[in-house]
Amino acid sequence: MSSNKPLHHGRQKGLTLIELIITVAVFIVVASTAGPAMQNMLRDNRTVAQVNGLLGDLGFARSEAIKRGTVVTICQSNDANATDPSCNNDKDGWHKGWIVQDAAGNLLRIHGALRGGTTLGYSRGGLSYKGDGTSTGLANGTFTFCSSAGAGSPGRSLVVGPTGRVRKQNITCS
């Protein structure tokens, strides 16, 4: 004897095709609006980390100059990833990396190239700190960081005063 009774009593559970399509459509709209904001946040965070990297190296160079009582230089290097990197006075190549060295030419710290399309501008090839912690030969020197977003986007700068003190400021990239 066979029975025509349904195997399941009550409502069946699950999504219909229409409900699934609507859910996917809502997800796509939300993801497409959040994506660019996430990219901007990641780009800005990368730039801030790079600014803080140079700020740390400037502070390190100054403190080493005071500790050693001699000149310590932070300079642009085209070959920061080489076995024996050296200073290069090309003022337009800071994004390729920099090194910190003492007056005898001993390497104290090496920083490789900036990533993510960040540009770094500075008016000179290097900056030296004297044994008293003051910087040599500047009224004010400004390192300018701009992200890959280009002109009109927010950037950051580090301004080095004659006393050797460094301050951060927000800028608009040109």
C-alpha cells in the first residue's frame, strides 16, 4: 500500500532564486561603493607609514650625531638595496631609498625604495646633523610625500628646522 502523504510537514526551508538574486545584487552595490574608499584608506595608510619611516630615520640620525659628537648624514641612495650602498646627491631620487652614515662613512641604517607609487621630494641630496643635534646648511628643509593618487590629493611633509627639529604637516599634492 502506498500513501500519498508528503514526506515533510510544514514549510520547506531555503532561498528561492529571486531572493538569492536580490541578495547578490545588494552585495554587489555595497561592495562597489566600499571598494574605492578602502583603496584610498590603504593608500593613505601606506603614505603615513612611509612618512613615519623617514621621520624615525631623521630622529635616529640626529640622536646618533649627539651620541657620537660628530656629523651624521642621511642621504638619498640609488642603490639602497645593494651590498654596499652609498650616498648619491641626486635630489630627485629620494623615493629610491636612503641611508644613514657617520662622518667616517660607516653605514648606520638603510631604507629601501618606497612602494605603491609614493613620491618623495626634497631640495637636496642629503641632510647632516652636527654633534650638537643641529642640522647643517638649512633655514628649513622640506621632505614632501605624495601618494599615487596624484595632484589635488592629500599628502604629508616633514619640515626640518635649523635646530634639527622635525615637524609633520598635511599638504595638498600638486
